[in-house]
Amino acid sequence: MEFRGYKGYESAPLVEIRKPPNATRTVLWSMLAMGIATGFALGLIFASPLGWTGNGVSTLYDQDQLTALFDGAAPAVVEINVRRDRSSRGAAVESGSGFLIDREGHIVTNQHVVDGADDLYVRFSDGREVLARSLGASAADDLAVLKVDAAEVAGIEPLVLADSSEVRPGELAVAIGSPFRQFNSITVGIVSGTGRGPTSILRRPIPDMIQTDAALNPGNSGGPLLNADGDAIGVASSVRTPDLGNPLADFRIGFAVPSNTLRDLLPQLMTGEDVRRPWIGIAGGDVTKELSDERGLPRGILLTQVVEPSPASKAGLDAFRTISAQDRGDVITAIDGTPVESMEDMVSYLNSKSPGDQIELSIFRDRKTIEVSLILDPWPD
């Protein structure tokens, strides 16, 4: 047998060595066994972070990570007990949750938790119950800030506000709060979606809400929604329950106000300001693709109602209707040149404005686009 190597070189003849018939088979079985062992070892290495344990039992998440996260975050999460005077019926005490955001004693919660409170008490993880005072609130965003004496929070590490614009569906979501007054309860899920727009108690969409399947119940309101690092990505705010009458159809979808919305409002809330978001005075719905194809309308917001009096009525905006087979009324397609295709788009843009500001609306009316100016009012209570 002769072996030819690189061009220009020839090797010496090789002597062929014959092995016993079973030797090759033994080598092959040894190599196969080594391959299986190596593959199994690599599988354990890569599977462990995904929830597979060495004893063959699968878990949904890393239990050590979650217990460490809870131990680190729970001291900053509080139960808020609210006393409201019901006059002839006496005082009613209700509860919610909140969390510490600095060492000065500022605590974040939902506006609906503390709205109309006569007395506010904050309960800490060590059992202390401390009187708190309400500072600023934004009903349109369902956010409020409370204050306790800085000495009461000495030694407690406040929660860090994450950048909620970086939150992605599928990420870990952990809620800590006091559902049904079960203090410092933890529930775990994922971020189910972002950019949601459920309405606040003012019937105004809250843009960019975070949807989660982590269990949220009465009493969780105002508590933090945390990421895998233990940072707050949002403030637990609302739960949608489509059918409480039928146990088979009962399910819950939780929402949290994004941390970036809170961060933007904190300077006003911490100084005691009641934030009033801008108001146009309309109700409307999205122009869907089907509606656009059927009626020849551009994508935008089809006006279903114009409140009187309001900035919209003063500017001459008109609700959409069909008269004698002819379409009449307005579709808002842009604000200050920025296209809008939904109420959430419009509210998100208006959140960058203040009452008293002037805006320019692009309106599709009578098969042409016109520009309409109006002055924004504060959103009514």
C-alpha cells in the first residue's frame, strides 16, 4: 500500500497490519459509548438553565434564582391599608400593594388603591405598620406616590426601575404583593405581551401596558412586576376577567403600567402634583383593513362620538355616520404629522403634550384630507 502526500512528496510504503476480527468491533463500541456519555454530559450542561435537573425531574424555572430574587426584593414591597370614611356606614378598610423606590421613603402604588383615602398605613415585611401621606397621582395612568419618614426605610434596599422599552414577550415576570391581604405573596409567569392599551378608571387607554400571565388578584394592585434581575418593569394595575359566571370560561389577564411611564411622571408625582393628561373629547374606533377596503377609508381613528362641549366640538369635528347610503363624518389619520391608526397611538402621542397645547389634526372628510387645529383641555374627572 502506498500513500501519496502533498504534491512533490511521496511517503514510504506502509505496512498493513491485520487486527483480530473482534478488535475493530470493540473499538467501535468504545467510541459509541464515549459519544453517548459526552452527549449526555453536554445535554445536562445546556439543559440545566432551561429547567432540567440532574435527577431527571423537570422544573419550570430555577427555584434558587426565584427564592434569591424574592429575598432581595420582598423587603421593599409593602402592603397599603386604606381607611375610607363611609359616614353613616362607618369606616371601610381596604388594602393594596406598593414598593419602595428610594431611600427617602417614596412608595409607588396605583391611584385607584389610594383614591379617596382618609388614612393610609404602610405595612413592612418586618411587621411594622407606619402612617403614610399621599403625594401626587395620575388617574389617567393609575399611578400614585406615597411618602413615609426616611428613618422608617433605613436598611431597606429600594427596587430599581428597569427600562420597560427593552421588555420582550416570553421573559420571566414575577409579581410580589398582598392578594386578599396575604402579605408578601409571590407569583411567577412570563411577559405575555407588550404595547397593550387597557383603559383606566377614566375610560382612557393607558399606552404600552405589559401583559402577564403571572397571577394577579385583588390586593396585588400597586405591587411590582419584576424581571429576572429583580428590577421593576411595571406596576401591577388591572386584571381582565371575561367571564366570572362560568367556571369553565373564567380566566384572568393581568396588566402592569410600564416602568418608563412611572419614571417620566415621578418628578411631578413626588412634588405632590395631580397629573392631568390632555383631552380632545372624542370616542372612536380603529379603521380596520376590512372597513378600509369596504368603505374606501384610510387607516386611522373613526369618530363615533364628539362630546359637547369639548376641544373637538369647538374645532368642528363630526362623528362618523351613514346618511342615504353616503358616509359622513371624520377619520383622524395623523396628529402634528405623526400617523395614528388606533386610540392607543393617539393617546401615546398626546401623553407627550400638556393641557393648553395646540395640536394639528389631519382629518379625512368628504373624500379629502383637511387640517384642523385645536387647543387641548385637561382630561375631565
